[in-house]
Amino acid sequence: MQTAPSKIQIAALVMLVFFSPLAIDIYLPALTQISTAFDVEHTLAQDTITWFLFAMGVGQLFAGPLADKLGRRTVALGGIAIYGLSACLAWAAQSIDWMLAARLLQGLGACATSVAAFATVRDMYGPERSGKVISYLNGAICFIPALAPILGSYLTQQYGWRANFSFMAGFALFVGALVLFNMRETNSKQEGQRYFSLSRYIDVVRTPTFVFHASLCLLAMAVILAYVTSAPVVLMEQMGLTMDEFTYWFGLNAVFNIAACMLAPRVMDKIGTHKTLRLGISTLLVAGGLMAWGARFATPVSFMLPVIISSIGFALILGASAGKALAPFGDKAGTAAALLGLFQMSGSGLLVGIMQRAGLDAPYMVAMQMWLVLPALFILKSKVGKGWHQTVKIG
């Protein structure tokens, strides 16, 4: 385990986890321009986000074992190279199919950088201190949704939507150089063992508490993804907001999301994970009701107020359910974390992609996503659900 990492190493780790949220949030103000440029429905432009997340989730099943086998630094540099190349491909895209393929590839690259960063933190700080450092990295990620759309709005208005992908490519080049010259390999014990084992994944998905809580993570992430992909169309095209006004509302929600993420651990400490989940689910249900009721008014407040409320529910659910999904596992914790990422990223992307093709108006589609958590409330109130939050078996 390495000690006293340099400030440059810390900066490199922070930038490695920025790749994923940057690839989603920076070009949100340009989504409507992209659909116009390729003369396609908004659903296909929104797929550039859902496909990216799908690839990120699937990629975790491979990036984690590869980071163990080949080393964190190697996987990080490979991910950066893939990310930068795919950003160039997206910039040069002449059709929506070309763009979707580039985004699928970019999701794989972003997945590798994220996995390498968190694995490096575990190596450097050990099992006790790494949790706190990882929480700081997650906190840093939360600021991207507030800041990236502002930059994306400027780039789009000044240089067109392709400039967002130019920025991503430049960012990859900068971080790649930083990692190449300043990030040392922290996993020196790369043994010749089997890193890919189907039985390890099967053991995890056979665990009911994992499936339940990972599904909650999926549904909570789907709410945010449904909002993120729908907001540009609803606010700018249907309600006539300018790109700057859209950025203001998006940033306002991000502020509430950051605050909720910071407060969620305190709420869990005070009332426990069971009550935290019930509170988070109830908050989403209320937000869904407000979203459906406010759809008739078609104003920014009627759309964004339920979204802000749902962001609070999202933070409570994700904070409590992610930990509970991983709690039953000992030596399979890495495998379980990869599967959790698959549920959260790929699962939510697939679900939202299906819902967007159901023919519902965007506010009702988002409301439906919020209501999908209702069965979980009954499960939590059952004897089995309460038992999951009382005793945890370590295996």
C-alpha cells in the first residue's frame, strides 16, 4: 500500500472519475440541436445518453477484473485512449447510427477510467481509509451536473454542438498525459489467477437482498436518467426556454442533489437504512404525483419542482440501497460491485429507453418512472424486507 500520495496523483484520480459525468452533462443543452442536425426524433438523440450508460454498466463486468490482471494504470490509460478516440468519432459523426456507435464505445472508455480510479484508491489507502476517500470522489462527481451544462451551453452557442466532443477529446488528452507521467501502478501483485469466473456472478445474483437493493438502485437511477434525457426537449423545445435558462434550472436541481447526497449519510445514521429507504421511496411517489398533476400547466416550475423533490428521494435510496446490496459479500465484494454497476447503469438505460418508446408525454413518462418503486415499499414493510435491515450475513 502506498502512502502520502502526491497532490498530482490525487488530481489525476479526481479527473479520472470526471470522465463519466462530463460525457453526459456537458452536451445536454445541445440534444435538440443533435436531433435536428441528423433529422431524427428526439428519442434517438436521447439514446446517445442511454447507450453510453448501458456500455458503462456492461463494461464494469470486464474493467474490474482487467484492472486486477493488467494493473490500474494500464486500464486507466486504455480507457482514456478509448474515450478520446470515441469523442473524435462523435465529433465527426455524419449520422445518428455513427453517433450511437461512438457513444457506446465512449461508455466503455469512461467505465475503465472510473474503475481504475476507485481501485487505485483502495490500493493506496487500504480498506479502512479508502471508504472516506471514495466518498470524497463521489462528492466531486456531484459538482459536474451543476457546472458541465454551463460550459456546454457556452460551447454550443459559440461553436456548435460538435464543440462539446472536441472538449471531451482535449480533456482526455490532458488527463492522459497527467496519468502517463504522474500515476504509478498501485497493484503490484498481479497473479496468474482466474479473474473472470461465471460462478462468482451467479452466486451474487442468487442472493435476494442483493437483487432487491440493486433493483432499487436501478429504479432510482432511471428516474434521474429519464429527467436528464427529457429535460432539454421539455424545457427548451416545448416550453421555449433559452439555453441559458435551461442551464439555470438544471444547475438548480444539481445544487439540491448535491445537498441531498451530503445529508443522506446523516439521515441513515439517525433513522437507519430501512426507514431511509421507505422515506426515499415515499418521496419519489410524491414527486411522481406532483409531476403528473403539474403536466397540465406546462411550466418550468411544474416540471422542475417534482424533479427537485425526486432528487432528494434518489439520494436517500441510492445511499442506503447500494450499501445494503454489497453488505452480504466478503471476498466477492468486487464482483458484487461490478454487478451493481450493471444494474444501475445498463439496467436504468434499458428501462428508460423502453419507456421513452411507450408513447407517453415526457412528464407522464418521468412520473411513471417515479411510481415504479411502489412495490418496493410493500416488500420493505414485509417480514422479509425488515429482516434484511436487521441482520447481515457475511460470506
